[in-house]
Amino acid sequence: MQIQFIAGYGPIGPDPAATRRFWGDVIGLELDEIAPDYFHARDLDGAKVFGLWPLSQAAEATFGTAEWPADVAVPQSWVEFELESPEAVAAGAAELAEKGQRILVGPKVEPWGQSTARLLSPEGILVGLSYLPSFHES
């Protein structure tokens, strides 16, 4: 698997308003609302995205329901590693599964065209393998 770059990172919070207040008002990040309760920091170098992801949306994207399953550790943050193609996402998920990792979802294509697969790290970080076409446009 060839990781291209960190596609995004951010906290996952059960209270979207509190998460937004902390990162926006307290820390001072300029945040744009991309979807209801989902914010991206504007012009922050180091990753393509620093996003505040509500737990309910992380659960929906991963399990298809707004509730995080009781039998899976609740993540405190997320990180996505960008790969070179949708096929690389599928191959990366297969490679990690062969290494004994539980793939929570994917590989799949999100409604906005991003290919993803997700798993949890031992620390409880929601780890994504992804390919977003707009990140690869020249």
C-alpha cells in the first residue's frame, strides 16, 4: 500500500456544538460548515482537511446508522490516508484484513464520489483509507 498523504484528521465528538465551540471559538480555527454540524478548518496547512466530525455522522458513514454500535470502541478522532486510486483502497483494505485487522466498512464509494474503507486503531482512532478524485486533479 502506498500512502500519498494525510487526507484529513480531526476529532469525533458526541456533541457537535461543543466540539465546534472548542475548535472554533476557543482554539481559534476558522471553520466552514460543509454539511450540517460537519466543519472543515479553512487554509490550515499540514493535511488536506482538519474536520470536526460528529459521532452520529461517523457512525452513519461507517455503519449506516446514527448510533455507534455498543460492541465497538467509540473513536475520539479520525485520520484518513489518501491512496492513489479506488483500486488501491480496496487492495489496502484487503492487505490490512490479511494482517488481522477488522475492517469496519468498505471498500465502498460514498455519495460524493470518495472511495473509503475504515477500521479502528488499537488507540481507538477511526482510520480511513481513501481516494477522493478532487485531491488528484492537477
